[in-house]
Amino acid sequence: MASPNISFDQIPASIRKPGKYFEFNTKLAVRTLPGNPQRVLLIGQRLINGSQPALNPLDIFSDEQAAQAFGRGSNAHLMVRAAIAANPYLQLTAIAVDDPAGSAAAGSITFANAATSAGTISLNIAGTRVDLSVAAKDTPESLASQAIAAINKLADLQVSAAAGSTATVVNITARHKGTVGNSLVLKAFAQVAGMTVAVVAMKGGTLDPDIAPALKVAVSGGHHIVINPFSHDAAITALRNHLDFVSGPLEQRGAIGVMANNGSLAEATALAGKLASGRVTLAWYRGAATSPAEIAAAYAAVVASEEDPARPLNTLELKSLDVVAMADRSSRTEQESALYSGLTPLEVGPGERVQIVRALSTYTKDAQGVDDVSLLDITTIRTLDYVRKACRERIALRFPREKLSERTPAKVRSELLDVLYKLEELEIIEAVEANKEGLIVERDSQDVNRLDAKIPVDVVNGLHVFAGRIDLLL
């Protein structure tokens, strides 16, 4: 006689009292794939007047909440603002770090010559426009004084202004210590006859916070996207180690890291070479007045808006970024070079909208230095993470207290195959029928309590290039 196929979790087989007993079995209830909401972790520097202590994660729902928590005009506050502007429905957690023991970056704006006509001088302070009204015969001293008042009136700026060595010079100092201030862009546009304005770029910021303690605090948070505003070697190593740990086969909480650069192609390429990870994507937007930290926050928010892990991010808009000057816009040749270097170029598209060209990881070569495109698009690792999640949850739901008998491998294989077919229906993976013979579930050769599985996954690729030949017929 065949052994029974029905097993009970709550009704014992030893009952002798007559009765009709029923228990509820929910293991077969879920027949669909799991959802894929994207939780984002943002790391940024706080000001001492913020109410939220350093290294204490906080779920963020608004720009104003971030201003109160981390200090208005802080690096963390402005990163949150950029992220929410790019994706208002973001599931965002922020964790702040204190300034390092280094120096704050500084620059200056110098006015020269009296105005001979009325006009306007526009300053651009890290992407924020500050307009100065100029009357005929206004002096450089009066404009410097007006600039100091106008800049310090804007509490959201990442800098403060003060009188310089002479009355015509305005010293600009970053609110934060560290190299983060070196990336703040100062620009001036004078539309006034006679008067000139000279700008000295921000520099001199030294050291950066250690993000490893922040990542350690958030290691169990289950975040899918981590925004890192710092590009020094220690931060890169800490980010990569964090992503490898939480995404590994034991923790299984797949995550990617997001960074950005607004410098030259050579500078961005060098940074991508240091990252060299299939789990880190680096946005490149040359000449942006918006800081790299804010660019990264906006980019990560847009990535999080797409819950389909296989769908390309091409052309998606980053609404909170400034539109760079024509001279700074990357050419097609530069974009091709960037894409071959593991960069994600951002460009100004139709309607003067900043958008993604193609979202790549920074992994371009294997450990031997051989070209490797296996994890080229960031969608690939996101797809693999989701496939693992779908398979893991199905097995966990169906077999929470299963015995390992000769029939168990076939039952597990059937469930995995069902998950793969459902993934194929959503065009997340493909060719399941062709590859199903490669789906193997078998007992482990060393552990009698363990099942092993080999699951072939052909991920759906993005349609990035279309080529057509037009034949002329006369």
C-alpha cells in the first residue's frame, strides 16, 4: 500500500476519541510571486544642530523632516531633498554621520569695478541661484555686502558667506568639514556693464567620515539600495564589503550601491575602476552644479521607482538636477567611452530634462582583468536578486517543516519550476522550457538533512540597441 500523501501539523495521529477534526493549512495559499518594493538607505553628514543623533537610522517622509533631523542645509538634508524630488513615493531611511576632524572647503567671489548701468548678477551656489540687483554706479564693496546677506539668508545652502581680506571679496566656506565641500560648484554670471566678478573654486576640504559604523548599524535593515556620497578609498571598500555581505548566499538580502561624479570623464572613469563591482552603479554628469551626493540621491530614487528588476532605466528623468551648460554636455563618443568604462552617463534630453542614458554596474572585468559583460547592466544583478527572493520565499512557504524523503526532491523541483514559469510570464527571465532539464534538485552527498538545487536562469535583457538598414529602391 502506498504511503499517505496527506500530513497534518496540528492533528496528531494518536487520537482515539471520536470526532471530526480540521486544521488550517496556509502553506499552499500563496501561488504568486512576491512583491519587489525597493527600500533605500541614504548616508550623509549631519550638522550639530540636527535633532537626530549620528548613527541612528530614521525613516524619512519629507524634506522638512530631514531638515529638522539633520540640520537645515546639511549634506544629509539636501540628499534627502534630491531623492524625494526625484521620487516622492520613496521608501527612504537616512542615517547621518558626524563631520570628520579635517578642514572645511573654502572658495571666494570677488567683485571689481563700479557698475556703469543697472543689471543683475546671478550667483550659482551648488546648484542654487542667488540673484543680486545692481544699480548704476553700484560699487564692488556694496555688491559684496549684498552677496553676503543674500547667501546667508538662504538657510538651505551648504555654505556660509563672510567678508574677505578686502571689502570686495566674499569668502565662501562649506558648512561641513571634509572633502564633500570640494565638489560644491561656484559660478557667477554678470549682466552689468563695467562690473566683473571672479570666482575661486571650492577647495581645501580634507578627510571624510567613516561610513563603516553607519553600514554596520543598518546591516539588518533589509535595504535594497544604498546611497554613498563619499568617493574616498575607505568608503568604497566599506560599501563594497557591506553589499557583498548582505547580498551573499547566507544573508540573501540583495542590495546595490549608488554613487555619482560630476567631474571629467577621466576622473569618473578612475573612480569606476576603483569600484569595479556588479553591485555598484556610478552616475556621471559632467559640469553639474548639483553636488555628487545629491546626484547619487536622485539617481537612486529613480532606480527605486522601477520595481520590475529586468526593465531598463533608459530615458528616466532625474527631476531635481540642474541642466548643465552646452559645453559640459557629453558627446556621443564620450558616452560610448563612459559606457565601456562602467559609468552610467546622464544627459540633457528633449525639453531640457536630465535623464539616464543606460544604467550600468561598474563591473567590466573579472579578477584576471579579462573583459566580462556578465553583470554589465545593473538590471542583471537586480534580476538575479529577485529570482533568488522568489525561489526562496516559495520554498520557505511550501516546506516550513518538511521531511526529507525520496519524494521530497521532486516536490521541491515542481515548486521551483512553477516559480520560474511565473517569472517568465512577467518577462523577468526566459527560455524556462528549454532550460528545465538543467533544473536539478538532489540530496546532498555529505549532509543527510540537506537538499541541493541547480537553477538555470536566463535573464531577460534590455532592448538598448536597434539597427535597421534602409534599402533605396529606384
